[in-house]
Amino acid sequence: MKREERVVYRERTPWAPWAYLVLGGVIMIGVIPLATGAGDARYMTPSARLLLAAATMATAGAILLLVGGLTVDLTPSTIRVGLGTGWLLHRTIPFDEIEDIEAVTYRPLREFGGWGIRGWGRKKAWTARGNQAVVLHLVGDRLLYVGSDRPARLEERIRAYWTLHARDR
């Protein structure tokens, strides 16, 4: 069984504020009629409305937990990038695959069509918001954009462990 390495640095980039507003608005559209007994909800018992409202809120919480924001974990030999905190959607990049690292400002809409897990071919992105990222130049002429609110610091941390790892090989 493979031993999990300790995380030496973690960076979390939440969604943009507008994304939380959209999610909150969708929740309110579903919960307000339930709470007030409006529309078709008037035919439900109060306990059924309460149960359905709680299920709606729990679903929103699960969305936030599973895919809300971007988490980057740095271990002594890998970078793990994942949406949310549950690591349901994640990618691990061993330092052996990295050829170079650079902090950049880019155009997510023009280059990738938005935020999230994006890209095609040799150019991919894992982002949550903004227009800043650390680009990992990978073996095989591939590029991986890792979104960050503090790309210079993330690049510095990755570079420090990547250099140590390369020296130890």
C-alpha cells in the first residue's frame, strides 16, 4: 500500500463572489416557496415542506464541499489540484513530469472558455476564478494552468520543492 505524503503547503482559491450569489439565488428560489407554502407547496404538509427545504440546503452544501473552489496541495514530490475539498475531482502531478514553472496572467474566457476544469489537447486549466495562474510546463510539451489568487507565492513554493526533488534524483 502506497504511503500518503504529508502536505507541506496548501492553497485554496474560492469561487468568485458572483458564483456564490447564483448558487444562493437558486437555493432561495427553491426554498422560499417551501417555507411560505406558496404555489404547489401549499398542498404539502408543513413537515414535508421542511424536509424538502432541508434537502435543498444539504444539496447546496454538498455542491460547495465537492466542487466549490480550487485546492492545491503541495507534497515533497507532487502537486495535487482538486475542485472543492473532497477531492472527488482531482489531478496529481509528480515533480518528475514538470520541466518548468511560471506565474502568469492569462485570459480564461478567451483561452479556455471560462473557469473550472478546461482545455483540450496539450493545454489544460484547473481554475476557480480570476485571471492569474501558475503554468506547469510538463513533459511532452503540455501546459497545465493552475489558478491562484497568489501565483507568485505558489510558484515560489512549487519551485522550492521541485528543485529539491530534482537534486535528490
